[in-house]
Amino acid sequence: MSPDGPTKPPSAAPLSEPISEQADPHILLDAVSVGYGETVIQRDLSFGVRRGDVFVIMGGSGSGKSTLMRSLIGLLAPQAGRILFDGESFWDALQHERTRRMRRNGVMYQSGALWSSMTLEENVALPLEQYTNLRRSQIHEVAVYKLALVGLSAYCDYYPSEISGGMRKRVGVARAMALDPDILFFDEPSAGLDPLSARLLDDLILELRESLGATMVVVTHDLASIFAIADDSVFLDAATQTMLTTGNPRDLREHCEIKLVRDFLSRGGE
Amino acid sequence: MRILVGAMTDLVSNAVKPYPAARIALARDPAGRVTVAIGGAWQLDADPPDLDRIDAELFTEPGPTSIVFDASDLVAWDSGLVSYLASVAWRCRERGIAVQEEGLPEGIQALLRLASTVPERRAEGRDEHADPFLRRFGQDFIDLMRSTGEILAFIGEVTLALRSMIAGRARFRRSELWLLVEEVGADALPIISLISFLVGLILGYIGDQQLAQFGARIFVADLVGLSIVIQMGALITAIVLAGRTGAAFAAQLGTMQVNEEIDALRTLGISPVEFLVLPRLIALVAMTPLLAIYANLMGILGGSFAGIVVGGLSPTEYFTQTVAAIRWHHITQGLISATVFGAIVAVSGCLRGMQSGRSAAAVGEATTSAVVTSIVFIVIASAGLTIVFDAIGLS
Ligand SMILES: Nc1ncnc2c1ncn2[C@@H]1O[C@H](COP(=O)(O)OP(=O)(O)OP(=O)(O)O)[C@@H](O)[C@H]1O
Ligand SMILES: [Mg+2]
């Protein structure tokens, strides 16, 4: 594990150990409850995310997937329990350690959440400006390269308001990758995209996993993309307010003993 | 006459209506079973039958044991009928009365089934029933305390950000700062010119009328000069900036909140206070005194216009008198006030923007609230500063 300071160049080699040899989970949840104020949305969540996996958080609408993700990316303190990254508890750490940890996460928001006063290139470049010692020209090159990865290098000087929703999501991915993160989080990457663009985004996620070796945590409803990308998953249930099961979605579809999960994964048994 | 017209319009409208009017009738057999006969055309835009009467009849003690429907005369129906039947079915279920829906058309049965599936679970802890007065009063008080706490916490954060800026560690983009300076400063010049000139003119005109009674017209220059330089210049600038810039800051940050742009900064480990609030604060604190100086000049110009045109003073007379009246400490007072007001506008605008909820309506509220907060605190600060200046012997 390379030490990650503000000086980590974006070209630093990603995690190199083969995935199969990893026993320790990259992210571990220990009896976590999440919610807003007094209201509990999900309780007793305990599961691990293996290093290098594509891990899907699934569940019905309103079950608390986005809420859980907000806790994982450091925006919402859990009401109980611990969230450990590489064995270190995130929410018990000091503020500056949390900040350092968060910098190693890349987040793609559902709507893109691009900074509207900056061009696409500036959006991707900002994390580099803030956290690396690269020269201006190098930052430009890296930003254009990241945009090229999502097929948008021709739009460098466009503003977020001038491109389509799907393009905004792709720029969101490019920005999330800017600092070569250890963990990439995606909130509903395929929502609102046409089937082909959704497919392209899935392929992109898999390719990035191959090339960066990063762990991917994906919140999604989309069955096609769940089966296309997921190695492992957790199923959140709104009625019981807790997780029902974890495992590979294909296995769960065939063998899960909980009917709700099988139904969910087969669209009600089609 | 009027009755006749009423009857005629009835006739006409009946003739136009393609369907027979909606009807509903009840029949109760000795076993307590009620048959609800529905007929005619039930349409949302037509007059419905008197359902209250039916309701009263249906649920009079002793209530029915079961309800069946007869819809053989039903010509047309829409949500008007279904919603009524759904509410009857709900109430029957609450009272344990059996409802047999077989007599209804297929479509209505299907819709009733759909509407009677278990409603989605609501998050608990969200009660919206009307509160009694005392409780609301108490809640308002708690809210006030909390918002005071939030303001103090925000000021604390801003102070920490300022400290890290002085230490050279604050993260914000210099290019953004220049854009803000331009937006805050240069772009505000026309409106500030207009308002200060007019305020100076009004002061000069009224002052001249009063002073003319004592034959002391020349002192209008003192009156305008001092009031503008000590107070009015800074106050005009601050209030224009509150409406123009403070509101814009709140709207910008509020929209960023809605779009998760602020979350995106946080998850990168960039403090939104350093990145967004600090440049806005710096731009305003730097530009407000400069704008106030400009407002002072325009105000004096306005006053001189009145003094010269209405009061018949010569320009040399007027300006010599003004220069003689104004001392450095008057100017200092005005500029210190302006700086404080600038900070107030920036902090209020950014605070309300950062606190904004995640909807378009919330951004609107944040904008309004930013202007109100700024003006309230500007007035309070202006009173406070007057006392302070007096205490330290600056006035
Ligand atoms: N800011 C908030 N304050 C209070 N409650 C909230 C807030 N945001 C969401 N909730 C509640 O939390 C619950 C879960 O919401 P969340 O957005 O996590 O669902 P989700 O699983 O992401 O659903 P979807 O798939 O529809 O996006 C909902 O019942 C919602 O009412
Ligand atoms: Mg969601």
C-alpha cells in the first residue's frame, strides 16, 4: 500500500496484488445503522467488500441505498456501528485522517454533481490542482486523458449545462477517477441512460476495475447491469429496515432462500 | 323573472348533457344487507349526487352487516365514482362490514383492489398535525436558539478557514476570486451611482429648505457631506450589496447544494467553507469600502446638485464648505462600517446558501432569508458601531 499524501502523483501504480490473494476486506461494516436525525432507515448492517470486487448495493426504492452510500463516502455519520476501511474505523478517526481517507475515494453522483461554474476540463482538473504537485501543462494532459477515457475529450471547454444528462454522468466518472482512487462509488450509474449508454458505462466500470484494480461500490436498480458487473452484493429491505442477504446476484437469483430477493432479481419471477 | 331564467338555463344545460345525471340509492333488507344502486353517468365535471346524505344513511346505527352493489344502470364513470367507492370501502373495512364488489364493473373492481393494497411505509418521526399555540411558540423558540447556534458555528468555521488562509493552506481558486471581485465590485457601480446620487440629492433638497428659514443655506454642504460620509454611503452600499450580491451568493450556494456539488467538494476532502465562502468573503470585504468611497463621492455630488441648483450656492462655495466640514475620522468611521457591513453580507449570504434545503423552493427561501438576515444585522451593527466609535472617541 503506497502512502497517500497530497503529493501522490496520479500516475502512481494502482494496487498490484492479485485479487484472489486478498483475505482482508477493503471495506467492512460492523452493525451499522444509518438514518436521518432520530429516524432509522437501515439497521444492523454487517458485511465486507473484498478488494477489487465490483460490489452492488441493491434494494427497492426508498430502502436506504443512497443513505448507506452517504455514510460510506463520509457525508453522513452512521447512527451506530463502525465502518472500517483497510481495517481502520472511518468515523472514529480524527477529522484530518477522515479527509485523507475521503480523498482516496472517487464518487460519481447520480446527477453528476459537476461544478457548474467550471468547464468539464476544470472539473476533472480541480482534484489534481488541489492534491498533486503537477505542473499546469501536466494537469491539462491528465484531465484530457481522463475525459478521453469516457469518450468526451472533444468537450473539454464545455460547461456542464451545455451537455446531456448521460454525458454529465460520464464526466462524473472521469472526475471520480481523477486521483486514481482506491475505491470508486457510483450512485445509480445507469438510471436515466438509454440501454446502449448504460451498457457502455457498465463496460467502462469493468474496464476500470481491470486497469486500476480499484474496488467499485455501485448502487443500482438495473438488473441488466447488476448481472453484468457484480461480483458480490447486498440486498437492503425497506420493510424490515435491514439487509436480507449478501452474495453474488446470479447465485442469489437461483439459490437464495428468501423469496423477495429471488423475485427482485427475476423481476417477480418472469 | 330570475326563477324563470334559472329554469331555462337548467333546461338548456340538460339538453346539452349527453348522459343522464348520476344517481345513487340505498335499499336495506331485514338482515341488514344494504344494496347500493348506482346509475347514470358519474363524471368529475358533472354535479355529483348528495353523497353526505348517502353516507349518513349508510352508516346509521345499526350499521349494515354487508354491502353489495348494483351497477346495472351505470352509463359512464371515472375517478369521481371510484374515489367515493374507495372511501366507502375503507370505512366499511374499519368497521368490519363486509363489502362485496362483484356487482361493480370489472374496471372499478380492479382500481379498488389497486387502491386498497397496503400503503407504503412512512418514515416515522414525521408528524405534521396542527400544534397548539404554546407548543408552536416553544418550537419557534427552540428553532431560534438553534439558528443562533448555527450562525455562531458557521462564523467559527469561517474564522478557522481564514486562519488557514493566512497560514497559506486554504484551498480556493485564485481565478474564481478575480471573477467574484469583478461581479461584486465593478458590476455594482451603476446601481450604487444612481442610488447614492439620489439620496444625496434628497438630503440636499430637504436640508436646503430647512436651512433657508434660518438663512444658513451654506450649511447644507456640511449636512450632506457628514451624513453621507459617516453613515449613508456605507449603508447604501451595504443594502445594495445585500440585495444584489448576498442574494446571489445564497442562490449560487443553494443551487450547488441541490446539485450535490457541495457534497462532491466534501467527498474530495475540500472544505466548502474554504473553497466557496472564503473567496466570497474576501471579495466583499475588499470591495465594500471601495464602493463606499465611490458612493460617498456620488452622494456629495447629488447634494451639491441640490445646493447649487435649488439653493443658489456657487460650486466653489459648496465644495470648499464640504472639504472644510469633513475630517479624516469621519471618513474612517464610514470605511470601518463599510468593511463590517461587507463581511455581514458575505457571511449571511453564504450561510443561508449552505443551509439551503435540496429543492428549488428551498433555494428561493434561502435567497430571501439571506437578504433579511443581512439587513437585520447591518442595522444592528450600525447601531453598535456608533456606540463603539463614540466610546473610543472617533466621532
Ligand atoms: N434528507 C433526508 N432526511 C430525512 N429522510 C430522508 C432524507 N433523504 C431520504 N430520506 C428517507 O430515507 C429513506 C431512504 O431514502 P434513500 O434515498 O436512501 O432511498 P434509496 O434506496 O436510494 O431509494 P431510490 O432507489 O428510490 O433512490 C426514504 O424513506 C426517505 O424518505
Ligand atoms: Mg437513491
